[in-house]
Amino acid sequence: MSVSDREAFASLTRRDVLAAAGAALLPLQARAQGTWPSKPVRIVVPFAASGTTDILARAIAPELQRAFGQPFVVDNKPGAGGNTGAAEVAKAPNDGYTFLMGTVGTHAINAALYPKMPYDHLKDFAPVTLVAGVPNVLVMNPASAERYKVASVPDLVRALKANPGRLNMASSGNGTSIHLAGELFKTLTGTFMVHIPYRGSGPALIDLMGGSMDVMFDNLPSALPHIKSGRLKALAVTSAVRSAALPDTPTVAEAGGPALKGYEASSWFGLLVPAGTSTDIINRVQAEVARSLAVPAIKERLVAQGAIPSGNTPAEFARLIEAETKKWAGVVKASGAKVD
């Protein structure tokens, strides 16, 4: 080896050593970006199975698995109006392996409703994307509707005023939009129903169809199959306009008369990760969710279930969360809703 060759080799060796040393000092998170995901990813659903939060998580999980080559496992962690599962994600490592299917409850309503929260919904999470928005639907057990002679929203108001406290209102948990939709209805109509919170829409719907509950303002996707089968009676949707999934069902504002003019209480569901998660991972997942929701078969299936697919950017989702936090704080204050 010539002198010049030895000098070139020595120079190359020094560069390699310095490069290797520099790589060793890079944050583990940054080094992992290129290989993420290298193991299964968990999507925490903070409610019981069979509700809309669960339905939407299971709709996108297979698409993410196909895109990234690792299982995206849906993990139901119900309790405390979604706070139990959300708190678990807030405390999880920010390595991209734990996502939350958050809701208007976990990331807007609960902050105003609960006197003490186990997480900060703005500081402890990074928004990824809004998956879908959905209206709620006011439904009754058919036998209860017949017993109290309810065929419309005005009929329900009359029945409630004639029987204060005799009808039970099921919800998917304290602080959910399902709960607050009912509280807002009660406030505007001057009526009273006994609120019975469950650990998700699934178990609440079972009892509603079974007859131990009378009324529920459920998310449309989870209630729709039971409305179509006749096991639930739909009175109205809670959105500002009618739903394409139930075009013959009026809105609460449309059917309820002057007291309910302007009534609106819809829900939304979106992916979030612990604060500090790599923006590269966030952007990759957002892009894939947006692509998946645009696939005609998936989009049509969700729309048929009453959902409005989104897939917006992390910044757009963050702005929605901030706006909804302000809106629902006002609703909670005006309604006097309490955790019970």
C-alpha cells in the first residue's frame, strides 16, 4: 500500500468512526423513525366494544396494518367517561406504539365536567387526525315509547313533564357527547330523566333494547342497525341537518319546537398519541388514514353507518379540539351537568 493510499485509508477510517459516534448520540426516537413500526401497534379505545369509538377504530386498524406491515391491535379500556383509557395513553411512552381513539368526551367535554382530570387533554397529547364526525340519535325502547305514547320529540317532552324522573336515560358514560346531548335536551325542555352511565354504548344499548332503560342519545353508527331491525325507535338526530343514513328522521331542532331551536350535539372521533411522539410517525399515520378513508368501499360503508369521514391534518384536528373545548365548557356550565 502506497503512502497516499495509507493516508486516504486513515482519513476514511476517521470519518467512519466520527459518523458512527455521532449516530450513537442521536436520540433513540429519531433513530427509530426509519424502522417504525418494528412491532405491533396498539390503538386504545377508551370505551367498551361495539360502540362507535370501537367501530371506527376497527375500521381503520386493518388498513394501517396493510400499510405498515405490523398489526394494529384495538385494545378496549373503558371507564370514567373515557378518562381511564385516555389517561393510560397519556402516560405511555411516546415511541409511536400507542395511539388513542379519542372522542369529543375525552378531548373536549370531560375537562369541563370532571373536577379533577387524570391528564391534560391539550398538553399530554399530540393530535394525529380526525377520523370521523357523527350525529347522535335520540332513540327509545319501543315498548317504553308505546307505554308513554311517544311517537315524536314533542310527545317525549310531554311524557317527561307528566312523569318526572320515571324515565331512565342511558349513556355511554359520564362526560360523553351521548350524556351531554341528553343533559342539553333536559335543560332546554325543562324536563328530567334519571341518567344511568355505562362503560360504553354497547352495554347501554343492550339494556335499552332489553327494557331496563327508556331513552338514549346514542352515536348513530352504533344505534343504526338496531333502528333498522326495529329494536329501537328513532325520534330525531342531534345534528344541525338530517343524516343521509336516516333521511326520514328529523333533527331535534326541526321537530322539537321553539324550546329546541338551534339544538345541536354531535360527536367526533380521532387518533391521538402521547405528546412528544415523532412528527414523522404522526404525519405518516395521518396520511395513511386520509388515504384509507377516501377508498370508496370504506367511505361508503362509514357513510351508510351515519359517519362523516375526515382524515384532516394534525394542525386542523388541533384547532377543532381547541374550539370544541370552549364550546362544550359553555354547554356543561349552562346545563349544570354533573358527574354522577
